[in-house]
Amino acid sequence: MSFSKISTMIESAPVVVFIKGTAEHPMCGFSSVVVRMLKHLNVPFVCFDVLSDPDLRQNLKAFSNWPTFPQLYVAGELIGGCDIAQEMFTSGELAQVLEPYIEKVSTEMAS
């Protein structure tokens, strides 16, 4: 898989995560943690399964210079893996970074 294809995947949404498995069925604990954090923050995200595409899995490591998965990208920039995302979540920094992308629940009442 070419780096330009990977760039296109990363730019396909404001929040993109490359995990083992799917958002509905993560195949590793670290992937599951990142998916749960994003869902907890009510952030829409696009998820790509690196297990279903060995070429993506290998080339993404070279592209990002990050050897492990999951890999969380926000606005095209690599945030990091599970440990970094978890530290940011605990400190509140992840919510701040994701603030522009959090889906707000409308509190308007129908008249």
C-alpha cells in the first residue's frame, strides 16, 4: 500500500484510528480501550482494521514511524497509541484535542 493511499485514509475523517479488529469487535485490549475512550467522548471516528490488510499494517508502521497499534490520528496528525491516548484521556487533554469533533446532543425541545 502506498503512502499516498495511507494519507488519503488518514484524511478521510477528522478522527481516524487504525486498530486490530473493528470498532464493534476490537481484537486486542489496547484497540478496545481506544475505541471505548472515543465512544465515551461521543466523538465520531473512522476505523481501519490492520488485521484484515497485512500490507496496510506493515506500511502504516513505516509511514508513521510508530511500531504498534492502535494508532490514533486527529486532524491528520498522529496522536499516538493506547498509552498516550489513555494518559491524555485521564488528564483531560484528549477531550480538549477532540472538542471540535465531539457530537453535541441537542437540548432543544420541540415546541
